[in-house]
Amino acid sequence: MLRGLGPVALVLLLAGCPSYDRYSPIVDQTGLVPADQFARYGAEQAQSVAIARALGASYTGPTAAEYATQVTKAAAYARTLPGVRTVVADSTGYILTVTFKSGWKKAIVPINDGVPADQTTGLPQGR
């Protein structure tokens, strides 16, 4: 009876190890309003989808240097949009917190759906 306990303990130990993949659960859009539909709700929503697409498109890998590049590119893009007041990057996750000129504050996670940020439906034209 005790001979079979070793392999069972090993399997349980390995099954309990976390993957440390923080990116995949964040970008999973399952169960959310589709990005194009959310972008049609208004100008600020369209801008938030465009920023999320810029954040997702610039993903190059999980290292700290690559993360900094990703966030820097997306934050620079966000600052070019007319409705954005401030952009703050989360230092531990793949999230940008954007405050719009209307006062609306939104946490933005990456959207990696293959659509370029500039082709988001409903973006204001005065950029």
C-alpha cells in the first residue's frame, strides 16, 4: 500500500505548481462584450478599445524589459488620443489605467484580436 503512495504524492505535487503565466488569463476575452460592439458605445469606449488593441499588439514576451517596451508603446499611443487626460501603467500586470477628460477612469487590459488600433470602429477623427 505504501509503494503506490510515492507516485501519487509526486503527481499531486506537480499538479499544484502554478504556471506563472499572467498574460493569458488577462487577455482572454471569453464572456466579455466583443471589442467592436463595446467600441460602438461611444467615443471614449472606442478609444479604450484602441488602447487595448495597441497594448495587445505590442506584446513581445514575458520578461521585464519586454513588458516595459509593451507598456511604453501603448501608453504613448494612448496619449495621442484626444479624449485621454492621463495614463498610468500597472507595475505588476499588463494593465493601463486611463483617465479620460470627462473624468471616466478605466483599467485597460490587452486585446489581441489582430485588428490594428487605428482601425477601431468609432474612433474620433481629430487626432
